[in-house]
Amino acid sequence: MKKLTKISLGIVAASVVLLVGCSNDAKPAEESPKVSKAISEESLGLRKVDLYSEDLAVGSKTEYGKGDAGSGKKFNRAFQDAPPMIPHNTEGMLPITINDNQCIGCHMPEVAEGVGATPIPSSHFTNFRPHHTIQNGEFKKASDNMKNEVAIQKLDTLAGARFNCSQCHAPQSQGNLLVENKFEPEYVSPDGASRSSWSGEKLTYGLQTIEGEGAKVSDEDLKNAHSPAGSLGGGSH
């Protein structure tokens, strides 16, 4: 009889614990965690349409300037020495070829000032490409790198690498921004927003890499003292 009583008391105690535990876990409806607000499909992308209308979505049209040369407002350069954008209509001017370039009619330095156009900078009249040759069947370099020579040649005409203006200069345009641009340029020259500073000594700045003041290669580098292959043995002179 005593054993039965102990078993009965144990069952009752377990039942009480179970009921108390369930009652603590159960919360009133008003205390239940709130369900997060669903994210709309229209907010997932930049087009602001639902996923089932992607094929019908059309991006904002970009409006390019239609004004004649000299009539458009010039945008500031995006950063120091950035290629300026074209502020006028380019219809009929493209594509540009080495033998058909209407841009030079107004932008050549001797003409630009008179017509109010941006003159082509001196960098575009400079050939930085070494012109190697074959002489008597032997390859001849245009410059001697070991003597720190650089192959720079001033030209009277546009350099072959510079004739295609539209390769770097794009037409100005107006349109709705999908993403806000917070970039703010810092110009290193007072007129950097409207003019290029890449002229004169800046054309050759940094090209002196082997010898002399401002060289990028030190005497220790030339000696190659720490290399298992040994030193250059005066080969830099």
C-alpha cells in the first residue's frame, strides 16, 4: 500500500511540474513576437517593379546634348586631369578615323582660342611609344633603358595613339540617377575643374627610373647585392 502511495504521489508531482511549465511557456496573444513586415518585390532592385514585370521595365532615357558646338554648358572634370566631356552634339562626327576627324577643326591649339573651344593639350602631340627598327637585319632599340633613356618625341600632328577622341571623351548627358553619386573631387591645381595640368615637366614626371635625382631604383637595387644571382656588374652605366 505504501509503495502504491509513493507511485501515486510521484505521478501527481510530475503532472504539476508539466502543467506549470506549459503555463509559463504559454504567452497571451498580445505578448507574442511581432511578425516582420514583408519586403516588397518592387524594393529589391533598382528598377522598382515586381519580379514578374522585369520584361516590361524600361530604364530612364539618357538625354544627350543636342546643341551646336560652343552653345553647351561645360561640366566640370570628374577629377584632376580627367578627360573633359563633350558639351555639344556629336551627330555626324562619329566614328572618328585617323583620316576623318572633325574635332581637330575647332580644337587644334592654333584655332581653339579663336572659336572658344578647349585646345588639345601638348600630351596629345607627344609620342611616348619607342619606335624600334631593323637595321641591316639587326634589331635596334629606340632607347637604351640601361642609360635611362626614354623614347619621347614631340610631334606637329596628333600622335597615333591619340587620334580617336571618342575613346576617352564622352558626350555630356542628363538622366535620372539610380544610385546617388557622393564622390567629391579634390583638384590639385586651382583651375583643375576646367583645365588639364598634364603638360611641360609633368609629361616626363616619373619616367626617370634608373639613375639620377628622383630615380625609382636605388643604388642598392642596381648592385643587386642581396640576390643569389650576384650583382649587375656596372651594367647600368
